[in-house]
Amino acid sequence: MNVCIVIDQYPLPPRALKVRNSLLKMIPGSDVHFFVWNRNNVQVKETFVYSFNEEIGYGHQLKKLVHLMNFSRALNKHLKQHNVDVLHGVDLEMAFLCAIKKRNRKLIYEVYDIKFFPLKMIDRLRITFEKYVFNKVSGIVYASPFFGNYYSAHGFPEGNSVVINNRPLNESVEMIAVESGADHRRITVGFIGVIRYKEILIHLIDAVSELSHIRLLFAGSGPDQVFIEKYVEQKGCLDRVIMSGRFELSDLASLYAMTDIVWAAYPNRDMNVYYAVSNKFFESLAFKRKVVVSEKTLLAEWVTRDGLGYTVDPYDKMSVKKLLEELSREDCGVLHQEQQLYWEDEEGNLRRLYQRIEEVA
């Protein structure tokens, strides 16, 4: 089986690499490659990645839309040059292009996020395009257990779907010590991942700057990294905030070993956040750390119900400060979860999906 995973970013997100490696393991003799939209025109290193290179950057939706036809033509050329049995489109724009170019191929739509738009007219257009994709697909992968709730409630066609949670690889977890963070004088709140959403992170920094018993760890890089570094300096709390920068998968265990409480609160004014479950949440379970998530979300209900951590209004500094103020060393106990924890536990769902689409003529 020859699979082409179409994705609109490079470098590749870790989840995409995990999917590829799982497919190679499950389908011996298969070819699984990527066709990516390399929008920062960085050097592509992997031999299994084909790219369309532009220098338009990320975070500019209008510019992306204007240049989408350029990527579409490049994808056409790639598909003429390569034998592809399955198109695996990640998120709506890529899945829509794949649906147009499907022909006699199988099509997988992988939903990382639901692309809600604040303007109702534009969001109705999004729904129309997405229903078109649903009618074309051979299978759907949801990256959140709650995404199916939305699509069922909004009249989307019932499809051959599975949930594949973005859990960490077993090998990235097994080396961690079970004890809580190393600094017993302070509680370390860890934000481990892409540094973005400065509009809520400033409230976290503001709160930490006023609390002597809390230390904040930012591990990762991202579009708001420079802003956050300057803001920390401006607030005069360099002694309470650690900025460790970009990290590798091999660093993950040591970063969580430094962390007492995991910060995974996202902007809950975005409807996608209501349904989404971040990889940081699953990492917190695997590394046995309690987590802070945004209130008024389905994930908040899960966290509260199972006693997995805390909820907060991420836009309200006083809400953040009150939560952190009340934390004590006893609140940082190690979680003991018996549920599935690792990416390897999810592979069965991916296997079943691909087996089912192979069985369909």
C-alpha cells in the first residue's frame, strides 16, 4: 500500500511522524511518504518528505488562502509522478484538496482541529466544504474523543471513523522518576510545547510574578517565544521563570521530571478548544502529573470528574492567581492511572481503520 500524507506545515509535527511509523510497522512493505507545504522554505531533511516550498510564513489565513492554488497545482504534479493508493489529508484544507483529487484512490481525513470561524457566513461555508469531504472519505481520524460529538450533532454524514488520541510514545516516558519536581522550595508549573497564545500566557506570568512559592518553566519555541521572553524581563521575574527553549523528544522525560503541575490551559473563547484535547494533557497522564486546563470545556469536565487536576479561566489573571495561590506541595502528588497511557495503545484503532478501507472495493 502506498500512502501519501498531505500536510500544510514543515517541520513535521510529532503526531504525523508517529502515524507514519505506526503504518510502516502495521503494513509491511508499504510506502508512506509526506507531501508538505513548507511555508517557511526551510531545508527539508527527510528522504520520505516531498515538499512545495514558499516563504509566506504561518498565521496569515488570507495569505494562505491566496497561495492555496499554488500548493494545489504542486500536489497535482506530485500525484502524477507517484503511485498513491491512499491520500491521508491532515485538517480541512488539505483533506478538501485530496477529496478533489481522489479519483480511484482511498481517502483518509485526519481532524487535528475543527476550523471554526467567528463570522457565521464564513463558518457556514466551512461546514459546506467539510460535508463535501465527509461524503468523499473512506475513513476519518479524530484527534479528540469529543470531535465526533460535534459532527454527529451538526448533521454530518456518519462515517468510518476512529479516535486516535495524541498520547506520547512509551519510549519517551519510561525513563522518568515518579517523584515530583526537584525543587522542593517551590512548586514548578510547566508549559511544555509550542510557545503561543500570548494573550493568556501573560496572565500566567503576571500571577507567578506575585507568588514567591511558584516557579514557571517554559520549554519549547514558537511564534510568541520572543514576546514572552521580553515580557518576563519587563515584569522583573527572571528568577521565577525558566525559558529552556526548543527541545527534542529525548528531553521530554527530564522536562516533566522538573515539573510539578502541567499548564495545558488554551484560549477557551475558541470553540475548537471546547472539543479538543491537547497532547500536553495526555503527556501529563503518562508522566503522572496533575494538569491545569481551561474551564467550560469538555476536557475540564473530564479532569474534574476523574480528579486529574484543576480548571481555570485563562483570560482572568485573578482566576489564575487564586488557583496558584492555593496550591501546596500536597497538591502535587503523583497520579496513578490504570487507563491507556501511550501512543502504542492507540495503534489498534489506526490498524482497524486501514484494514477496513482495504476491504472496501
